[in-house]
Amino acid sequence: MAVQIALENVSLRFAAKPQPFTVLEEISLSLQKGEFVVLLGPSGCGKSTILNLVAGFNQPDSGRVLCGGEPVQKPGPSRGMIFQQPNLFPWLSVLENVTFGPRLGKYRKEHVNAEALDWLARVGLKGFEHHAPWQLSGGMKQRVALARAWLPGPEVLLLDEPFGALDAQTRMMMQELLRTAWLETRTTLLFVTHDVDEALFLADRILVMSAKPGKIVDEITLPFGRERDIETLAAHPRYSEIKHHVLHRVRQEAKRHLR
Ligand SMILES: Nc1ncnc2c1ncn2[C@@H]1O[C@H](COP(=O)(O)OP(=O)(O)OP(=O)(O)O)[C@@H](O)[C@H]1O
Ligand SMILES: [Mg+2]
């Protein structure tokens, strides 16, 4: 399988006060094309910083960040990003929000609109294309953000706690929706969360980080298969053991960070 994203010995310092500090130290990781990887780790360990490097919003001080074998130098349409807040333009309709990116470049309106409507249907928003963002619930807004990110056909999607602000039921629906869209498109996903259950349901592989400086300290490949059901996953013979291990590692790192 081809490597889609690679960080090779990446280090980064921030010029913070009272003194500069190393946020990421010698981080190496790679994602195979089509893989779903979840990053877990204590607050402030550098998870968003890693996503920002892959997105091209920032550059490492040393080491390399590669996407499809090419060095990442700036943001580009091959890498989409989804944040905790949907960040929709309040004065644009749902359809206009979803097609905003393509409309900045050369595009065929009918084609882009048809694809946008298709994505809106896939995320369960058929019939809402002419609504304004303020007429939607939080989960619906985040579904618009998903459609918007997927419309340009990115190779990679970077998701920074995208369901963190949603209630438990909506969150579960969004997780299922995300997995379905991922299975259909085979986009490579790098997903940040604090929620161990979410990580266990979504990921092919979980990476656990430590803080100050940020490093990858554990890697767990999940044996649950790609076709998962949120209701029956917990009955998998290895679910409890793996959940315990991941919880333990995450808590260990969080406690170490607090000390
Ligand atoms: N532009 C910046 N300049 C200086 N320091 C920064 C900058 N961005 C982030 N930091 C610091 O780098 C560290 C890592 O930040 P980052 O946002 O990557 O953490 P995180 O793991 O995503 O945390 P959380 O789980 O709370 O979102 C934090 O200590 C943060 O204060
Ligand atoms: Mg963050």
C-alpha cells in the first residue's frame, strides 16, 4: 500500500513567553492511503499542531512533512480540514457554503452544484440546501462542514475534534456517517479526539501522544475490521482489553502532563 502522509523526524519550537518551548520533538508517523488514524493525547500535547503541519498552515523547524510523497509547503485542495466549530458563513445558504471553495476557482456551476447536492444528501441534508446556517442544529451545521470538506475530493481529511461540541446521540450518528463516507470514498483520515470510545469505533489505528515535548508514545492497531456496528462493537472479544489499555495509556500521559 502507498504512504499518503508522512512526518519524518519532525520537530517544532514555538517562540512562547517566558521562554520558547519544544512542542513536537522528533515525531515520525505515517498513514497509508485510505487509512483512518486517530490521535489521542493530553490537552496541549501538540495534536492540532500536527494537523496544522499536514494542512500546510505551519512548517516544521526540522524534519519533513510529506503528502503523497511531496513535501507540504502550503495549504492545498488535496488536504481538507474540519474543526470543532463548523465555521459556516452566516450570510450564505447551505449550498453556497458547501460550494464556496470550488466557486473561488474555475468551476462549472451545474456540475459543482450537482455534486454538492449529492454530498448534502449523503450527510442527510437533502431539502436543506437553501436554508441559512442559523436555521440548522449544531449537528446539521457540522454535517454541512463535512459535505464542504469532501466536495473537492481531497486525498486527506484532517479532523480536529469535529464532534466535540455535540451531544452524545448526535455524536454517535455523526461517527456512523463519517465512517460510511470514509468507506465509500477511501479518503485518508487523521482524526483528533479526547474520547476513547470514539477512537475505538472509528480508527484503524490509534496513536497516543505525550506532552512537553509532544511525542508518539503508543500505537494500537485495532482488530475490529472495517465493517463495524456501534451497537455490537463492545461485544468483540478483545474490546474490553483494548479499551482498558488505551484508557490507561491516555490517563497515564494526562497525569504525567499535570505533574
Ligand atoms: N502559534 C503558537 N504559538 C505559540 N504556542 C503555541 C501556538 N500554537 C500552539 N501553541 C502551544 O503549543 C502547545 C500545543 O498546542 P496544540 O494546540 O497543538 O495542542 P492540542 O494537543 O491540540 O491541545 P487540545 O487537546 O487542548 O486541543 C500548547 O502548549 C499551545 O499553547
Ligand atoms: Mg487541539
